[in-house]
Amino acid sequence: MSGSAQDHTPAPPDGWPPAALAERLSFLLKHAQARFAEAVEPAFAPLEIDGRELGVLTALGGPAGGERLSQQEAAQRLAIDRTTMVALIDGLEDKGLVQRRPDPRDRRRNIVEVTAAGRQALDRATAVVEAVEQRFLAPLGEDGARRFKQALVALLASPAPDAPDD
Amino acid sequence: MSGSAQDHTPAPPDGWPPAALAERLSFLLKHAQARFAEAVEPAFAPLEIDGRELGVLTALGGPAGGERLSQQEAAQRLAIDRTTMVALIDGLEDKGLVQRRPDPRDRRRNIVEVTAAGRQALDRATAVVEAVEQRFLAPLGEDGARRFKQALVALLASPAPDAPDD
DNA sequence: TATTGTTATACTCTATAACTATA
DNA sequence: TATAGTTATAGAGTATAACAATA
């Protein structure tokens, strides 16, 4: 995820956003993200993980949880670099939420297992973030919120313009 | 704006995003932003400004252009810190696209004027970015794209949960 | 005293390059 | 040779704190 402490962005004044900027997609996306991060932050404060760690646990544990991913596979799912994943796993392992286990079939790889505590943290944090999302998206109405998320998924699922589908 | 060179995010593989993550709003927003930044980057390469500078010029020039904003006022419209604005204006001024003029009525303030060259750059870059947006949002259809942007505006316009409306 | 612009500085996030060990 | 994980490093972006000029 990306609910980091550095998504600061000074609080916008009243009568905001100005019309000209409200047309610019990058502006809208940037500040939607910043606003959501602000909403998430206090809700996550009592939890043992932050938004990015929730993302990693979600990628690893998923709803099924029956998969055993390597660090690199998890990184690919999150679309982050494998070097970034190292520190993320370090943090989660220090908290006892995941455990690295060398893959017996290919000892270069680390299988990352979500521990029982990790699964608990994942479930708790997921419930929290879902509540925050619901509150955040409330202005769109129930249908609007659903369509909004679907639109985002559609944008991500559609192939990048430079790499058609090779 | 935020189409920066640091929005790297490794290219996602096929069959992406995975279902569990496709539910997470922060994940969706982060990657929508990253994808859009990727789409903008090559289109902006031949221009003299980048996405953030377009944001500043847009805030300053607006569609009307009849306003004379101080650095701080522009920063507030963009919801960035006034110290961040300093370097942004420095860059634009070096390129001759804006000009700082002390406000005769309050000599602490700098009125930032968009020059003729700045207006030209603004117009050109706006046309480019609008084309990129249209292509990026194409998967949603024309109506879907419009509703999507409206939803984003609605989310930004609605008051932050901690600061109801004081 | 408070505010605007400024500078110096620090912090977060993330990637690139190089190294180790396995394959 | 190529790949997974690791480490060190660098860069972008942005904020906080302190200072000067002005109000």
C-alpha cells in the first residue's frame, strides 16, 4: 500500500480544489491518495503494522492463503522492486509476522510464510482499512464507491500503452 | 501534478492486479498514479516543463489568467508547502516562464506573473496532458471517464473527517 | 508579534549497481 | 551464465526549523 508518514500535503483550504486543477488527473490522483493516507494514518496507529506492510501481508496471505510465494513473487504482485521487498520482509519478520524459509527445491529462493500472528495482524488491519475506505468513499454513495473502485481496477488491468501485450 | 521521474514502479506482469490487492484502495490509487505518470512521461519529454511545473503554471495562470497570486497563495491552491514552492518558482523563473514581482501593497509578498512564454508553455503542455488523459481513461468509455474524474473531485471536495468545517 | 519568502537540513520511499550463493 | 536475495548508495520529492525583511 502506500499510507506512509511522508504523504504529508498541507491541509487544503476551503473552496478547494480550484477549477483549473480539478481538471488535471495527476492532481486528482495525487491528492486523493494523500487524503486517503491521512484518513488511514490515525486508524492504523494502534495496529502493529502500517499500510505498506498490510500490502505485503495481503500479497502473501491473500484470501486463500494456500500459496507459498518467494520474495520476488510477492514483489511482482505488488509491482515493487525486489530490493524494496527485502526491508519490508525484514520488518515483518522482526515482528514475527512472517518467516523466511529457504525453498528446498531451489535454495536461492526464500519462501515467505505468514505466521499465525501475521494472519491475525492481516485480518485486523484489513478490517480497519476496509472501514476507513468505506468512510472515505461515502460521498460517492454505495454504488458510486463500487464503480469508482471498478474503474481503478479497469485502468490497472488494461495493458500499458507502450507494452501492448507482447 | 506529480508525473515525476521517481514514480518508477516496475512494470506489472500479466494477470495483474491480483484479486486480494485489487480490493485495496491505497494500492489502486498508488498504481493508478504510477501508471499515469508512465503515460505522461514520454509525452512530456519534448516539452520545456514537467508535470509538477504544469501544475504550478495551471494554479497561477488558470483558465482566466486575470489573477495575480503570491507564492503562498499558489502553494495553497496546490496544497503543497510554501517552502516547496520556492524551488518550483525558481525553476520556472530560470526558464523565463514566470516572473517574481514584489507586491507594492505588501512588500513581504511576491506576486508571481506568468510570462507570455509561460502562457505558451502552459497551453502546449495542457493540450499534451489532456490527450494523454483521454488515452489513459479510454478503457472507461467517455461517460465512465467523466464520472471517474467527478468522483475524484467529490472525494477531494468533501471535508476531511478530522476537520469537519471549522 | 505575525507573516512571506528563503535556506539548510532531514526524512521517506524507492530504485540501480554490485556482491554472494546458488542454479 | 543467469537468477534470488542482499547491501550500499543515490536520487526525487517533500516537510520542519530557523532566519531576514516587512507588516
